[in-house]
Amino acid sequence: METINVKINGVNYAVAKGSTVLEAARAAKIDIPTLCYLKDINEIGACRLCLVEVSEGGKPFRMVTACVYPVTEGMEILTNTPKINQSRKTNLELLLSNHDRKCLSCVRSTTCELQKLCNEYGVDETRFSGAKTEYKIDDATPIIRDNNKCILCRRCVAACKVVQGIGVIGANDRGFDTHIASAFEMPLAETSCVNCGQCIVACPVGALYERDDTDKVREALADPTKHVFICTAPSVRAQIGECFGYEPGTDCEPQMVEALKKLGFDGVYDMNLTADLTIMEEATEFLGRVKNGGALPMITSCSPGWIKFCEHYYPEFVDNLSTCKSPQQMFGAVVKTYYAEKMGWDPKDIFFVSAIPCTAKKFEVGRPGQSAAGVPDVDVAITTREVGRMISKAGIDFRALEGAEFDVPFEIGSGAGAIFGATGGVMEAALRTAAEVIEGKPLESLDFNEVRGVEGVKIASYKLGDINLNVAVASGTANAKKVLDAVKAGELDVQFIEIMACPGGCVNGGGQPIQPAVVRETIDLRAVRAAVLYNDDKTSDIRKSHENSAVKKLYDEYFGEPNSHKAHEILHTHYVKRGL
């Protein structure tokens, strides 16, 4: 690495040539505040919080924005002078002058990056008064937009356009009237938004958040006529601890289960079970298409954000989608059919909740074809963040909990089910089962390392019996575009594709605990969180979906065999070609 010499706050440093002042300072372990900056995604110098003083070639010091200004040989940089601090304070006051300051009730209170900086710089009021914009809250989708709290940092715009390749929101109007919205001021519900929630985790303030469904859950828990159950997605246990101060990458499954039991649920179940059930149905469906000439490549269907993206942007691939419901929907369907019949309950008396890392799951519960028992398979989907808030509001000391285990009869999940939460996990789980079915013998190794990792696109080839299988894995809808465009152009020959809407998969879902930009830039949250799931897999007694005894029991007692008529009626669904 080629370096150049700079002086930061009077100390000499060798920093990478081509660095910005911000990158050079952070390499020297000196923090410079930012609000709009997201490395490689949103580098626009809009918020002016990163102002520093620089001197080049012996010239007088002048103010520059550290996030976009490149370092030069011999540059002197000052990051903490009275002039700088006053400028930053003034810019914060200007932001607050047109900001809805209902901080006490804001969903982002204590995790708001603007609030943190105001506290650090002693800003509790603004000297500036005058006109103030007022906007109607857009709350017709699972993603709620409140432009009254927007600071025009454009991080949400960049997440939607650059990260996801969608771009349904942008800056409208000019000057004081500038605001973030969709084209022609359309509400999000009327756009091709896929509800992935990447805009939420990018937002530094409370201008974007998920629809809060926790009151519905509390009402159900208080209703003595209801049987209230909850299942937790694989990645929730790997992230819920972040809501309570644990370091990213901490597995808090036992504490999570105990906390949910203390909330009063009649059953706390492991969604790993229906991840395994999904594999049984999906792998069988795939092998059937290979043998019988069905639509190939077959594409996974467990990510509702990806499904909606496909319906809008690639309707020609709808027939390629697996017809399997997602693990979330399968679980609700199983509980309200098989379990309701077994217990002699009316499905209407069951209230089923899923705890998930995804905002698009809130949209999924209302999709057509998701009511196997004549009532919605899932009544409410709540994000990891909502689960954290429910636990806190109930006065439960999460960090003091000793832990508990999932409830029978849905407590058994395999390691293959656990890795569903990481990009490539669904593919690897399916390959473990498909390979053993095709080859008729146990695999020597269960690790398909070629489809692991946080890369946006992964391609691999396997020889399974007499089948040469080419597969692709994509995470993030921008990467999904790359794969699908290559398939359309005849440049990529694959038979099976896994697509997750969120970069890195569910571990980086739009409903996960929000980490500030500086953390996201220094820690690869996707890898750290995914490591929890791969460790669960490695240490699991069961690592193959088809060896899950609870899944076997479901087929023995109810479904008969994978892809049976009954399984299709309850565990499979259909899609809509929406277009743009």
C-alpha cells in the first residue's frame, strides 16, 4: 500500500494514498462526526458535520468536508478546534430548526445519531426560527415515512438506489421545499417498493421505521379465549442481544426464549423446524422439475422482499419461483391445520406471531394464498426491534435471564435450518438434502463452502450422481438483477438460484437492530452475525433437514410425503405478475 505523510492534530501519520481526510482520521483512531456519510454508498458532504480545518503547502487553514476531501502529501489537519466545534454546533442547530423534536416518544430515541451528536455538542435548542415544513406521515405500508423528522441526508435514497438498485425514493423540489419522496409524490404503497427496509437501517434519525404491531400481540396475549404462539426466525437469536447492549455476533437464543415465555406466549417455537420443512418441499420440487421438465432455473421463495421484487421487475421469472411458502408462513399454516386438528381447536382461536428480521414479512402475512385454514396463516409479524421493545416495556431484565428451551412439539430444528438466515444458507441446506437423495448415501462433507460468504453473487457447480448442477446465490436486489440479467442474456447457465432481498441475507434484514453508520463501516455485521448461525449448524446434533424427527413426524401423521396433494394445499402458494 502506497502511503503519504500527513499531520493530524499535530501528530505525524502515514496514511493510504487516495484516502479522504475522514478515512485518514479514522485510520489514526480519531473520530470525526458524520450524518450523511455511508462509505461507498453516500459520499456527498451534505450534512456538513464532518467539517475540519486543513492546510496544504503552508497555506492558511481552511474549512473542508472531511468525507469527500482527499489528503495530500504534507497536509496538516485539525479536527477539534473551537472554530470547528462551533461550526458543527451551528449546523446541528440548523438541522433542528426544521426538525420534529418529539424525541421522548420517537422510536429512535437513544439510537438516533442526530440526538447523540446534539448531546455531545450541547445542543438542546436552536437559535434559528422561521418557517417550518409539515408533512403528512406515509403509513400505508409496513415502512412508515415521517418527513417531519427527515434531515435530508439522503442515506435512505442511496440505500434504495445504490445498494438495492431500486430507486423508488429521491429528492423532490428544491431549496427549502426539498424533501424525500417518490416520483409524483406517490405514497410508497403505490410504488414498486419491495418493503425490504434497507432504508430504515440506513436512516440516522426517526424519519423511517417499521409499522409497530406490538399492541396487537399484547391484546391477543390478554385475551383468555386465544391460543397465542410465537416462532422465531433463525437470525433473530443472533441479533436480539444487540437490543440489550450485547456485542454484534452474540448468540442469545436461551435468553430470547425465556423472555418470550415471560411475555405470556402459550408456546415459543423454533422456525428452524419449518426451514427444514421448506427444504423438504423445495428440494423435492426442484428434483421434480429436473426430472419432469419444469421451469428452470428454479428460484427460492423464502424472501418476501425478493418475491415482490420479482413480481414488479422480473415478472417473466415468476414461473421459475418455487411455489413453497416461506418458513414463516409454513409455520402458521402447520399450527392452524395440523396442530389445531390434533388439539381440537378452531383455527380462529389461534393467534400466531412470527418474530422475524424482515420488514417485508409484514407485507407477506397479507398476501393472497396465505390462509391454509381459511384464516391468515400468520396473524402478526414483528421485527427483532419490536421484540426487543416488547421485552423492555414488560420490565424484563434480558441480561439477567438464565435461559430456557423452545416448547414441544415444535422445538426441533436442524443446523441446515439455522443457516437459512445467512446468504447461501438456503442453497446449502437444499444441497445437503438433494445430494443425499440423488446419491442415495450420506455425504462425506456437509459444508458447501462455495455458496458461503457475504459476496453479493456466488456461482458454484456440483456433480450429484448423474446430475451436473450449476447454482447461483445472490443477496441484495441489485445483485439479483445481475444474476437474472445474465440468465436472460444466456450468459449464465444455472438450474437453481437462491435470492435474498437484503445484502448478506436475513442477518442484515431491515427489521434488525440498527447500528450507527460508524459501526457498519468498521464491522462487517453480515459476517459477524452469520457466524452465529454457522456455529449453531456446526454444533447441532442434526445438520440435515431430512433427518429432523419433528419434520418426519409431520409427514407421517399429516402430509404423507413431500409435494403431496395435501402438502401443496397447505404449504405452497402462488404469485402475481405486478409489473412497474
